[in-house]
Amino acid sequence: MALLQNTPLLAALFGILFAQFIKIPIHFFISGKLDWKLMTSTGGMPSSHSAAVTSLTTAIAYEAGLGSPLFAVSTIFAVIVMFDATGIRYQAGQQALIINQMRLDFQTFVQEAKGWQQKDGPQKIQELKTLLGHKPNEVFAGAVLGILISVIIYTFIV
């Protein structure tokens, strides 16, 4: 099957999976907490988005060459994805942190103002997801990881 022989695609998919997986031991090393939900979450160290696009771009460089139009398209795609990860998505996460705190403060105010202490318990509010984007060092680490994945694949496997 041709799809399974598409090395750039496989390298990019492996970049995503590997970056997502290593978030777990990195988080454990830093916080002492084992969090398997990181395998499917956005944000964090390293950026799986950056690992995927740089692994794809590096694999395309091996396959088509640095002067190919396909490499140019992939490079621009990678730059846009990484810029978005550090810009818009990161800022959206910061905004979510503030909104979550405002919601918590408002809930506390309402409970105190209306005597909600006598009720069965505070209603759980669903917090907005705050880990949406990446810090520049997380994007850089993901980019380096992606490049290394493709270099290793093309050096030792293909």
C-alpha cells in the first residue's frame, strides 16, 4: 500500500505521537505528577504541532530537495503553524486563565451574597481549557525534535 510507504507522512505522524508521549515523563519530572491526559492534550513541552511540521518539512527536503516547490510550501506551512502556536493559541490560553478566575470570583461573590452556603454544595463550573498554545521554547523543542526524527529516519531506516 502506497500510503504506508509515504515516509514524510509517517515521519510527521511519528513526530506527533512521540512528542505527545514524551510530554508525560517531562511533566512527571517537573511536577512529580503522572498525567496520562497529556497524551491527548494541546500545549505543553514539546510542541507536537512543531514536531509534526518540522519532521514533515525535513522529510520533504530529503525526498524532493531544498529547491523544490513542495519544500517551499511545507516550510511556509511549518512557519505559520509554529507562529500560530506561540501567538494566537498561547494568548487564547492566557485569556482562558483570566476568565476562569473571574468565573470563580463571581461564583464566590454570588454564594456569599445570596447565602448559598446552606445549599447542598457549590455547583461545579466547567473551566475553559487554558493549555492551548505554546511558549517559544516549547515550539523550539518540538521543532528540533521533528527535525531529529526525520534525520534519524533518513539516516538509519530509509
